Amino acid sequence: MEQALSAWDHEYQQMSPGVFRGGLFHTQAGSTGIFRNRWERAILYQGTPPQGTVALAISLAQEGEAHWMGEFVGIDDIIVQQAGKQGEYLSTPLWDSVVFAIPEVDLARHVADLSHDDPENVLSMHRVVRLTPQVAAQIRMASLAYLDAVQYYQMHPSEPSRLSELADAAVEKIAHALASSQTVSRSQLTLDRRNKLVRKAKEFSMRHVDQSPRIGELCRELAVSERTLRHAFHDVAGISPLDYLKMLRLNRVKRALSEADPTEVLVKQVAYSNGFTHLGQFCRDYRKQFGEPPSRTLRRI
């Protein structure tokens, strides 16, 4: 995804164990990007959509709890990522979705055509929006109708295309849903505070990449109680602080091994430099997380 969606500034970490399986079907309808995305492992997305675009995602299928910026995301919810604003999403172990990257001006035009409300209210959203099952189903149907048509016209290039019309219909349904729905009511101040704690914990971990963090050390650094820190990570990521930070360190090791020359690098060197001091336990954790030993990742060039 990092390679295919080059206009995005984004990074992905695998947060649940096992061999990753997934797929990406990326299309472009004029200035709007529409793609279907399937992950069969919990993935942590961190990033920003293309410049001047609002990103939106709706689930086709999901198993378990997902979190967007600390908010629980249900099957009938839509995620809205404001243009130019960093987002963080922790998916469920199975997540099948349709994602839109819509230019701000186009979305504003649709909202203005459908509602008397100020389009800025929609463009400033960076939240989870609750939809009724009926509205969510309409958006899914319109999205899949467009994606199915893309595949159809790829096989029948001589036929007149309706892709622009179908893409516009899907965007219009999204705009209508956003203009008529309410964002979740949970305190934004509380969410911002908890997201900030998670971000600071990650920053502290990155400054000490060669060390395995301890919960007491994190609490002292962030000047919070252990209970407060655990609640923040549970809301934002759904797991404990140390488990979350260990997953990030394992992903750093995997990325480093996959990019390294096996004639010049040893697994233990990369493990030690990322705070894994017990090599046997590290190898067990790595195999459990990614479905292969670290030595195999290193040799795959």
C-alpha cells in the first residue's frame, strides 16, 4: 500500500499475529481515488491523505473492535480524515473496506447541493460518524457498483463507460450521509488527551529504540498514573502500552531485515538495536507475529 498509494504519506504496522494476507484494488475516478482494501490481520495505519483531499472509509466486513483516533468504529460507521491532518487507525483482524480520497472542493460542492448547512462543518470532521444500517448499506451498494463496473469495463473496453456517473453517485451518497448525520458524542477533549499520551509514549520509545520500555518508566516520563496510561492505550489501540510498543518494535525489526543485505547484517544485531535483549524470546515473538523466523525475512531479497 505504501508503494501503490504514493500520493499518501502513510505507514503500516502489523499488530496481530500470523502470516499477513490481504489485497488492494486501487482506482481513480477523475480527481477522486476509490479503492477496496482487505486486511486479514490487525493493521495500524498512520498517515495523511493526498494534499487537499478528505479521506473516508466504510467497512464491508470486520471482525472485532476497530479504533480511529481513540473512537470505536462499528460496521455501520464511516471514518472521516480531514485534509492535511494526521490520522491513526487500528483495524480489526479482518477488515474489508472501501476507501475514498475526495478533493475538498468536490465534497464541499456535493454537501452544498444537498444541504443548507455550511460545508465547512463536514470538511472539518476528523471523526467517526454513525450511520444507520440503511444508509451504510446504500453507500456500500453504490461503492461496490462502481468497483464492479471498473472490472467490467476493463474486460469490455469498447463499451461506453458509466464510471464517472457511478463514482459521482457514490460520492453523493457519502456527502448526503455526512450532512445529515451526527458525529459521536464522546468528549473530544478526553480523546485528544489520550491520543496525545499514546503519541508521547511512542516518541519516548523512538528516542530509546535500543531499550525495552517499562511501564513505570513511561508513567514517570509522561507524568501520569499507570491506570491513566493503560486507559489511554486501551481506548486508542485496544491493547496494553507495553504490548503496543513491542508490536511497533517488532515491525521495525521486520522492516529493517527486509531491507538489509544478509551478507552484511545479522539478525541479532537488528534485534539488539531495537531493544530485544533475549534473542530466544525475540525469535519466538517474531515467528508468532509474522508467521516466519527472522532469518527467513532477512534472506528474502
